Amino acid sequence: MNDDEKDDLARLLSEHIRRQNPDCQWVHLYPESHSRNQAYVENVKAIQEIVISAGYKCTVGSPELADFDDLHGLSGPLVLNKTESIDDVLLVDGKQPDMILLNNDLSGGILPGISEMNVTPNPSMGWHLRRKSEHFEALEYYTNQMASLLDIDPWHLMADWFVSEDKCLDEDSCRIRLASEIDAFIGKIQSKYEALGINRKPVVFLKNDRGTYGLGILVLSEGKELLSLSNRKMKKLMYSKSGSKVENFLIQEGVPTAMRFNEHTVEPVVYLVDGQAASWFYRMNKKKSDQDNLNSPSSVFANRTDVDEILTARARNWHELVAELSMLAMGRELQLRSQNPLDGSELS
């Protein structure tokens, strides 16, 4: 992030906090427990810096990190504050903060000590309840409206997708059924390609409908590839951070990237605050094709200013539009979940 982006992020965060809690003076940042991941720690340090720049006191810590005084980031240590849950209230250095800012995906459920506190984002958007397919359903609602306003095919704003439910992939019969579904889906995409004069074979991304880690993402060009998976790839596909059994899979059309820079395949990543795109960086991977998952150990990251402006400028408005539509979709997810608090799986 450059200084201008930091200023924009701080301004948007301040507006968000004031709207949530006008009297807030102290924000406590509740992180994941990745004590050895220096890149993650650096990310938390950056968030803390932005909160402080927005004009708030900002502490960091969790009961799970109680044994650590600090964590080591790429640029130095992140000081942790003593954080404990007493009678379902989170206390930091013995006092209660005005607001909890979650940097934790809640895969394992609601965190102790936050249920009765002012928390943002809303804990009901955690991955203990949420599904990727819920987001796609909500996103379609806004994508169709925007496509109508722009007089374009919604397909230009959102990839096709479907959910395959109750697939216990440790059984051959389940794999065979899923492979058949994938072939039918790829055939549908191929027909779309041919109608638009796109001369290439489509791929799909297969992923767990829950969770955020991205370990279990497979890129497939035909269903039979699923039938010959190695044990290692099968374990990754079935991995769930929370330890819950993976049964539902999201199958998503792979969208080739047209962006290349210095022999790297490139895709944009955007940070949004309070629903607005505010900061950008680019994931680049020299070992992956334009149809691959670029999120791998061979990826590198570049600031917006490090990448050719001609490359980024022509597509940035479209990327910003898609990102902000996703923020609207998250709001719709939350709205629909509040109407069905005991069942977050049906948002249509």
C-alpha cells in the first residue's frame, strides 16, 4: 500500500466504525492463531496501523495466543495484549474494548467472549455458517440487475457455477456421479464458448462449499480426472479447517486471465473497506497458465505501482465493479440469514 491508499483505507474504516459505534475510542483486533506465519502477522500489523491512523486505540490478541507476548512479522514484532474471556466477555489487559474487529474466519464457531459485544464484521458471516454457494446466489441477484443496466450478458460479470451436494468422495459411486455432473457442466460452458467464437477448451474449479483456505481447489478439464486423483490430492480436496466432513462441492467456471506482466500470469486482488474498493495488489505466477489457480507457493505479489499501468487501467473499473457487487452480495447474505437465523443454508 502507498500512503494515499492508507489514507483512503483509514478514512473508510473510520466512517464504518462511527456508523457502527459513534462513541468508539478503542478497537481490539481479534486475529487468527497463525503464530508462525510471518506474512499473516504482517497483514495484522498493517490492519492495526490503519486502525490507529483512523484515530482509534488499537490492541491485538486472543485467548488462544495468551502464551505469546509478541509474534514475528516480516518487518518486526507484533506486540500482543493480554486477552481473556471471562463470563462471556472479552477483556483486554483487564478492561473491555469498545469494539471487536474480527480478522478471524470463525471456521470453528463463535469465539468465546464476543457474543455480547460490539463486533464487526457480523459473526453470523463466519464460515461456521456461511457457504460459498450462498454468496454466489446473492451475487447473481445484483449481477443480473447490473447487467441489465449495462445491456450486457451477466456472464461477462460472473462465472457460471453449481453445487453438487452429498458427495462422499471416499466412495467410488460418489466420484462417478460428480464426474458426470462436471462433464455436463463443461459441455454447457463449451457451447457458450462456441456461440461467442471463443476457440479454447473450458476448465472448472472444484472446491469445498465451506471454508476459506483454498487447499482443496482442483482445476479440471474433464470429469474423468476426478476418478484418477492421487491420495494426496484427495486429502487436500477433503480438507476442512474446522475438521468437519466435506460433503458439498462448489463447481465454478474457470475464467482465463488476459493479464500478463514480465512473463508472469497476473490476477488482481482488491481490498475493500465499508463496501468500497480502496487498495489493490496483483498476484503473479510464472509457473501457472492463464487458466490455473494462481494461489500457489510459486506466486509472488506486486503493488499496483509495480505493474504496467496500461495493463491495469483497461480492466480496473470492471474489477472494481465486480468487487463492489460482491460487497452488496455479502450484505444480502447477512440480510437473508437474519430472516433465517437457525438455517443459513437457504438464501434463495
